[in-house]
Amino acid sequence: MSSTDNSPNDNLYAAREPIFPRRVTGKFRTLKWIIMAVTLGIYYLTPWIRFDRGPNLPDQAVLVDLANRRFFFFWIEIWPHEFYFIAGLLIMAGLGLFLFTSAAGRVWCGYTCPQTVWTDLFILVERWIEGDRNARLRLHRQKRMDLRKFRLRMTKFIAWLLIGLATGGAWVFYFADAPTLLRDLFTLNAHPAAYLTVAIATATTFFFGGFAREQICIYACPWPRIQAAMMDEDTLTVAYRHWRGEPRGKHRKGENAGENKVELGDCIDCMACVNVCPMGIDIRDGQQLECITCALCIDACDDIMDKIGKPRGLIDYMSLADEPAETAGAAPKSVWKHVLRPRTILYTALWSAVGLGLVFALFIRSDIDMTVAPVRNPTFVTLSDGAIRNIYDVRLRNKHGDDRPFRVTVAGDPTLSVQVEGTPYEVVTVPADQMKIQRVYVMAPAGSTPATSDRTEFTFWVTDMTNNDRASVETVFNGRGQ
């Protein structure tokens, strides 16, 4: 090994060079604007949608109630013991991601990923304040911090900070009544956790969208490395038709005449596809980990092709399977043949099955619920008159917005009787949207039944006295054979 190998001047670290994408117009850019507006609108406005939940809960359509470990979505209420609904939604999200990736590559990354959406918004603000790509490049390369550069930078940073603040503020509104929390935040009466959450969300949004940008996609996000398992030769993704564009070069007058004749492809090496890329890559170099298939390079290239009188599609959504056919002059497969294939059909079927299962479970669940836990110490008690008594902790859930009287009874053995602790009656009132733990005594009179076993199976029933909804749990009575 030579001495130069360990030279202190050899630096393996290269500082990030900021990327300044050029403004572009086209169908994919328009689609991205629409998706950005819709997704940001949903995120910022959802906590302010009102929905009547009665006198005991905030009238908020979408609410994560951490104190009581519940989730509300319009008329749907998910309790802690119903976490399988959340698990099912996560499974559907994963299957949906697999489906779209296998069909059309990283369309999630290019269109709807929060990092992409907020980065698009930050770049839009940056362009409004500092100008398009060339103006931003000149400002970046200007070493001297004069008054104009300072003013533009501070204006941009303040705008970014306000976006981050709105993002962090919208996030905490999902966890409490939005109008009340907004008032508390401004009057400094909110919980310190709310201020801390807003500060963290503001800082991360400001840094990720303003400075990290493509670095999050390349280094922090694991999906670019996982996506290869979801894609195959029929997956549609953004690609360059090198068989049509090469050799690339400027189409200068006289080059295609006489002895100087040069057969050039359609690519004029204008760099438009590179200049609009938010990841700073050249799609003509082939598939790359950094590419998020946002398709802005397609819009840029199509615009150039229109100007030089060449057909569109030099850069386009295509698959690896299309390359041999197109190189030989044949027509590529239709989009639907790429999308509808065994893998995508399987993902769609699994996704639909999970969704239908969740809908079915949602509609068959009761508005009341009960769990029973026998008290094991002691397992049973023999009373002075010879009767046997078992003790149970019964958890009663009232999912309605008003207090409900619940009647507790038993079935399966006519000799068993019930007594609710604290009252001579079988009825207990459960507060609205709450769970109540009620101690219940079940007794069997002395000599009631010739016992062949010390365990007798029976069923607890709870009845909502308001609408006669019922729920039941099977359990065991102990001690009759002693």
C-alpha cells in the first residue's frame, strides 16, 4: 500500500450538493398538484370536521382519545380490546403498498408519501420567493451574504417555519377537541406535552422538507431497498427508451449530410429531464435506487419532443419486458396486461378479503360488551347455611353516548342466582362511553343439585334495559362437588 493511500487529504465524505428542480408543466405535474392539494387538505382540515357524539365526548369526527385508549372515526368507535381493527387496517396498507409497487413501481413515493408532498410544498414556496432553478442556483453560489440574499433566505425560512408550525399544530388537534385545544395553545393553558409535540413536528417538518429532502428517501427510508422484491419485469416504472434516444447529441445543421452524416437518436442531450428531477438523477442512466417515479422527467421530455417535432414517449412509464419487443420494432403490451397479472390479482384478492372481513366484523359487533374474570382467591366460599358462593369481576362496556342500565343474569343451571355487589337488584348503571368493573356474586343453595363434579358450566348474560341488546360469556361455577 502506498503512502498516498493514508493521506490526510483523502476525504471519503462529500458534502451534500443542494438540488434545485426546475419548474415543469404537464399531466403528471398537474396530477401531483392535485394529489398534494387533496392530501394536505385532508390532513389540515380533518380535525375541524364536527360530528355529534353526545354530551360526554367532544364533537369531533376523527379523534384519537389517548386517555381512554379509543379511536373515533365519524360513527365508528374502536375500543382497546378491538385493536384487531387497527391491525387489519395496517395489513391492508401493507398489501396496498405491495399492490401499487408491483403494478407501477414507487408511485407511493412519487405522489403520496408525506416526505414527497411536503417537499413539493417547500420547493413551491422556495420557487415563489427565490425564483426558478437558475435564479436559485445563482443565489446559492453567491458567496457574499448581501442584503438581498439575507432578505430572501429569511423570508423563505419564515414561510417554511409557518408551514411546519401548521403541520405540528394540525397533528395535535387529532388527539383533543380541536377548537378547545387551539384556544388553550394560544392562551398558554395547554398541556406541556402538546407544546412539545408541536415543537418536534414543526422542527422535523422544517428540516425534512427544507434541507434533508431527497436524503430522507435515499438514506433514511427503507422502502427503496425493499421495493425490488415487489417488482418484476412487467412492473411499469419510469424509464428511458435508449434504443430510440441513442446516440444522443445536438442536432446541428450539416451533421446529417454527406461524409459528416451522423445517425443521432431523438435525445438532444438538453438535460431537461435532469433539471426537473427532485432527486437530482439522470433517468437515462437506467433504473436507480434514488428514482421515486414522480414522472416529472416525462413531462419535461415530452415538452422538448413537441418543440423539436419528435414523437412523445422518449421517457415514459414502461416495463423491462417491453424493451426487447420495442427494440425489434414491435408494439409493447397494453397497460392493462402489465397491471392485471397473477401477482397483482393475488394482492388485490388478499386486500379485498381483509377489507371485507373488517367490514363484516364492524357490522356484527354489539354496542355492549362484557368480559368475566373469576376471583381465584378463594375459588369459592361456603356460607353458614351451606350455600356455595363464587365471586366474579365483570367488566361491562357501554359504547353509547348516554348512561345505560344493564341487567346481569345467568343461564344454564336454574338453581344458580345472581347478586350484584352494592345492590339487592340485578341491574347496574354503566356511564356513557365507559367501562365499569362490577363485582358479582353467583350462589348455589345447599343440596340444590346432586353434584357429580366440582365444576358447573353456566353463561353470564347482560341485557341493555334501554334497547334489549344482549351479550354473553361462558364461565364455570366451582365448589358444588366438595
